[in-house]
Amino acid sequence: MTVVATRSDPPRRKRVFWTMDRRDSLVGYLFIAPQVLGICVFVLLPLALVFWYSLHEWNVLARTFRFTGTENYQRLLSDPGLVKVLGATGIFSVFLVVFNMSLALLLAVLLNQKLRGITIFRTLFFSPVVVSLVAWTIVWSFLLQNNGGLNGILQVFGIEGPNWLRNPTTAMISVVVVQVFKNVGLNMILFLAALQGVPKELYEAARVDGIPAVAQFRRITLPMISPTVLLTSIITIVGSLQVFAQIAVLTKGGPGMSTTVLVYYLYQQAFEFHKFGYGATLSILLFAIVAVLTFVQWQMRKRIVFYEQ
Amino acid sequence: MNRLTPLAVLAMTTALAGAASAQDLRMTIWSANEAHLAVFNEIADSFTADRPDVSVTFESLPFASYTTTLTTQIAGGNPPDLAWILERTAADFVNSGILAPLNETFSNTEGFDYGDMIEKPTELWRRDGELYAVPFSTSPLAIFANTDLIEAAGARTPAALIEAGEWTWENAMATAAKVAEGDKDGIIVRDFNYQTWQNLAAIWRGWDASPWSADGDTCGFADPEMVAAMTFIHGAIFEDGAIPGPGESVDFFAGDAAMSITQISRASLLPKGDDAFAWDLVPLPAGPAGEYSVIGQAAIGVFQDSPNADLAVDFLAHMTNPENSAKLAQFFPPIRQSLLNADTLGATNPLLTPAMIENVVVQGIARGGVLPVHEGYSEIQQLVRAELDALWQPDADVEAVLGAVCRSIQPLL
């Protein structure tokens, strides 16, 4: 009798493809799909196209689209107007960021009090943020005229105001101030929220130790709201490099080229002078400047931002 | 190598596919005025009446950004079939080859009467004899005067100066300065705003000055004629106070100034009722170089890449034929000889007297030169504007500034 030993294989379990993990992943991907698709179509594709256009000389009216390689990039280095434009952009951004953030922080500290009617003041300072940018700027253009409202008020006090938008210095001050007053409310609200998140116990302990108010602000408040300072500084710097409507409405880049910032310059090159290729190259330059500044700020966070563990 | 952009190819393919089924003509314009649109639609209706498969749409774009919007549409592969074109961009559009030629259709269209069009005002829109756009509006610059204000100030009115044969810029500015001594202003160069410097041609042509030579190759800002004219203008602003200074907003039609240099179509802005004032319309004064006239123009062209280009040219011929030009004449002075008379224009411009029409419109169109134009005008315009900003200061060195203008723009000429 032969005994045949049979090895009974363990029953093969049918492998299920749609495991719980995969189902979860699919749902996750479906949730983010619209956003990813949107970024691809509305951000990455235009970015790639702008880069492609920057390698061409594109004359819209003559309908020519000629590959020129790095010619437009070489032109960046030899464009005499660009030096003035980058100078104006730098001055505008530095003054805007410093003025905006200082004022926003000051307002936030002043409004971070429990007083009757304080909400009215908070609303008042925030309201310009929701006003139409162009309408806001047009109103300011009337106020800043030589025979406009601002000089009319100054005249009441016996002061002869300058011709705000016709002098290079006062024109730059004017566009910075108009932009700051428009957006300072946003940073103010962010600072206010951050201030209200600082634990009260820290101030109480400081008071017990006899720490003066200024030192409390420097040693407690600033470190505790530093993540918000980083966030607002990134938003404000990026915003300052993209300013357009104020320049277009108030000064059209003048007097001379004193307020021609980079975005306005690229608009002129592409849409007024019909040099779309060079305009695209200036866009790439702007993109690179914003990317580098944001990267530097992000790297600096380890040194200047305090994260509560 | 010239290549069409990918976007343009895509758009043309789409447009060609659509062309087989319907013929929708789209025309961009910068007027949103209801009265203007009513006339356009009336003309379009008469064109489509015996063409049931054709429709015409007028797309109003804001004037300030008109050319920018139009070129953006072209860049995006979505140009209109027809478009209004400003004279300042005429050279760019005509020389680029983007517009369809019109001579053949106009010569062969029954009733168009091509020979009735005065040739001089069409020069800007021709290349090698071929017409590429029809100047549907040829409007001479003239001076509106608020005679109430001038008489109240004890100054001499333009009519009195014309009567005495003394209608010169010197005397016109003296009148303006006299009025400006009070709480009103003198003379406004409308739409100049210390930005649109080409509008000053209304004054500097009196000195026979020109921003560049006739062939467009040499800068003329530093020429003695231009220096003299600009010195006169600078003095009128900063010494006499005859022209409102930079950064000042003054409206003639609100009764705030003695005179305004503008086009006759602005007559519709004259106030009525309690705000009305006595006014006059006179030609530009004579300068040291004698009498002259300056005209502002706008034309209509057809984009030759349009799938409906032939139909669009037919519509343009219909729109600017004698009958429809007469309808348009109430807003836009035509260049048809048969319509340029006090009877025809008077019937459609009730605000103007026969004398005003004859002296300002008919004479103005006949002898007028257009505002300065040049290929690549937008870039030149910006460079000149930036340099001239230094001129609009009380202590400016006129000759030095104009020299700087020439150094700046000469490479582009």
C-alpha cells in the first residue's frame, strides 16, 4: 500500500485590491484632485508657457513668433531702464514693508484692549481692505492732486503742500502710503489674533518680576507672535512686488521713471509696447526675485521665529 | 522664420470650424454711448436685413485701455473681425500687415463712391497706395470759449480777436491769463494731463514744430521751432498761469475755465439749463508760422486673418457708404466731399452754427494735419512722457529737457 503524502496547501486567500488603505488613499486623492488640477492648469501650465514665451520674440501685430534663445535674458543685463525700475521697486518694497508692518503692529497693540466700542475701531481700520482697490486709488488720486483735498486741508493750517504726484520723492511716498492704508488692516487683524494668543500668565510673571512694559513687549510679545511676523512679512513683501493698480492710476510710473516698479514695467513692455517675449522674461525675473526672497525668509525662520513646544 | 503662435493656431482652427455654420461679425469700439450704439445698430440692421445668417455685434471697450485690450485679444488668438483704431497706433497696425486691403472692394461696391473720399485725411491709413482702414471720424481740434467768463474778466473774446484779425496764440493766452487772475482758470488742453503730450501739437504746430522729421527718422524736439513753442507753453503755465498747472484738475464744461482745446464732438458736454453759459467755437489761433489746423482721427479696419474677413470688408463698405456716413456725421465728421458742407453737417449738429461748421470743421478737415504718429509709437510716447516730466517744473531748462528727449527717443526712430 502506497501512501501518498499529500501536502495540503493552506487555503489561498483571494487578495483584495481595494484594501482599506487604498480606499482611503483614493478618497484622499479625489479630494485633492480639483486643487491639483487647478494648480496644473492655472499655475504650472501658464508658468511653463511664460518661460517658453520668454525664449521668443513675439510681435502680436506682425504675428511673428521667433525663437531667440537667451536673447531676452541677455537684454535684461543691458536694459538701462531696468536698473531704474529695480531701484524704484526696491525703494517701494522696503518702505512699504517697514511702514506697513510697524503701523499694523502698533494698531494691533492699541486695539488689543478691552474697551467699550473697541470693535468699531477694529472695523474702521480693517474696512479699507474690503474696498475696491481701483476705487480706493481713484479717490486718493483726487485727494493728492495739487488743488486736491489734502493740500486744501494743509492750506487751512497755512501750509502750502507739495504737488504730491509730480515730484519723484513725494510721488513715491504717496503710492507707498496709499498702499499701506489700503492693506494695513489685514496685517493688523493677523497681529491682533496673535497677540490675543499670548498667554496672560507670562505678562503676570513678568510684572511680578518688575519687568518694564517695553521689555515685556521685546521679551514676551515679539517672540510669541514671531510666527505671525514671519507670515505677514512674506505676504507683505510678495504683495509689494506685485503692486500695479496704484501705479497705473496714480502716477503711470512717473514722474520720469521714479515710480515705475517691475510689474508696471513688464505690463508696459508686453501690453503697451507689444513686446510679449521681453515682458515674459521680466515675469520670470519677478518670479525669481519673489522665490528667492521667500526662500531666504523661510530659512531665517529658525533664527528669528520662536515656536512654542 | 515667422510662425504663428500655438494659441493663434488653436483659435483659428476653432474659428474656422465655427465659420461654416454662422457668420457673426464682432467689432470693437471705444464708445459705450447709447446714441452712438443706436446708429451703429441701425446701420448693422440694414446690412443684415437681406443676410439672415449674418449678425453684427459691437463690443465696447474702455478708451483708456482700448489698444491694450485689443492687442491682448489678438495675442490670445481671439481678435475681432473689425476694430476702431486710434491714429496714434495707425502706423503699427497698417505696417504690420494684420489689416485686410480695402481698395478692390471699395472700388467695386456699387454706390460706395470711393472717389468722394478726400485723399489727404486717408494718408495715414495707406501703405503703397492701398487703403487698410477707413477714417470714419476726422475731427478738427478747435477752441471752445466760455464767453460769459471772458467778458466778466474784461478780456477780449476770441470772436473779437478774430474780427480784428488778431487771433494769435499770444493774444489767446493773454485772454486766458486775464481770466485766470480771478478764481477761474484760463485755457485747458483737454486730455493732456501732463501725460498725453502729443495733444500739445494743437499749439506747437503754430510754430511749425514737429516731434520728428517727415520721414520719421530724426528727432525734432530739440529743433528751434519746438524749443520756441515749448518755451511759450512753459511760460503760459508757470509765468502767466494761463494753463492750469500739473496735478490740477479743471473742467471747462463745468464752467471752470475760459477756453478748452478739444474736438467738436465734445459739444455734447456743454451744460444746459441753470448751468448753461454763453459759448463760442473757434478755430485754433495762428502761431508765428501762420494759420494751421490739427485733426484727430479714428479709423475702422478689418483683420485679414478673420474667417469672416471678406464679409467684414463688405460690412465696412456698407457702414461708410455715403448714406451711412451721413448718419454717422452727427457724431463723427466724415471725409466725404459730398457731406462736408454746412447744410449736411448743420442738419446733424444743431448745436453748431453754419459759420462754426464752415470755419472749424470744413476748413479744418481740408487743411488739417493729423496728430503725431510713428511706428512703435507706444514706446516712444512713454519715453517722451518720462523725459518731459522734467519740463513741467517752474524752473525747468526747456532746451536741456528737449535735448534729453531726443537722446532718449532717437534710437527708436
